[in-house]
Amino acid sequence: MAAADELVDVIDDAGQTIAVVTRGHMRGRRLPHRCTYVLVFNARGELFIHLRTPVKDVYPSHWDTCIGGVLAAGETYAQGVVREVREELGIDAAPIELFPFRHADERSVVQAMVYRLDHEGPFRLQPEEIVRGEFVTVDEALQRAQREPFCPDGLEVVRHYLRGDRQ
């Protein structure tokens, strides 16, 4: 099934499902939905960043500070995060839940849960979504974001994390 044909929940401000539509419809109408964000750190405290493929439906060819993605219709955050880590990094892992997160911009409206995963790799990166990835210091990621395209929602997750928005 093509990504645009996947079913996703449309949610209200309280996070309750109000409709189920295709991902393509959700993106085309900028409908609010649920997703996960995972900050992946190695033992040196470096953050895994990755370059998104040019065919991604939002922020193509941008660097991202988070693994994760849109939840499927009926999927919980806990289910979605495990699936996304398996799909994007090729590993089975259970990230630690950190904090809820909301983001809205001209492309997307999301309610999300942010997670942390400590892992050294190696990863089997999903070729449909990730061109390449690397571990860098958080400072280096933020500096690179000033001169290279980065996903704004992922950068906002990092800023919340640095402010201590965790359980």
C-alpha cells in the first residue's frame, strides 16, 4: 500500500478521533493527526540525525532530528513508536516515553508523544524514507540547522527536550 493510501485518524483538539481518512487526504487538507517523535542517542550523548528522501510527503530532502511518524488509524502511541523504530532503523526496541508535544505549521497539525531511545546502532535504514544518517552532538545539529534545511517540528522537539520537558 502506498503511503498516501494508509488510513489515519483525524483528531479534535482533545485528541479524540473524529474521522478516519487516507494519509493523502489528511496531508492535502492539513488535518490534525497523531504521530511519534524519537530522539535517538548513543552512549556519548550524540543525537542521531537523518536526511529524509526527496519523496517524503512533508519536508522532503530535509534533515530530521527525530525518528518517528504518523500513527495508523486505531494505533496507540506505544504501538506506533515500536513500529516506526522497526521500520526506520531496522531494530526492535522500546523507547522511553518523555512528554506530549503539539506542533502546527503551514504543512501539518500534530498531537504527538516524544520518546528517547539509547542505541549505538548499527541501523538498517529504511531506503524509502531515509537517505543516510549520522550521530552528531546536539549543538552541531542546531548549528547545522542554521545553514541546512531541517524539519522544524524535530528542531522544536529538541528545544523542548533541552528545556527539560521530560517526566
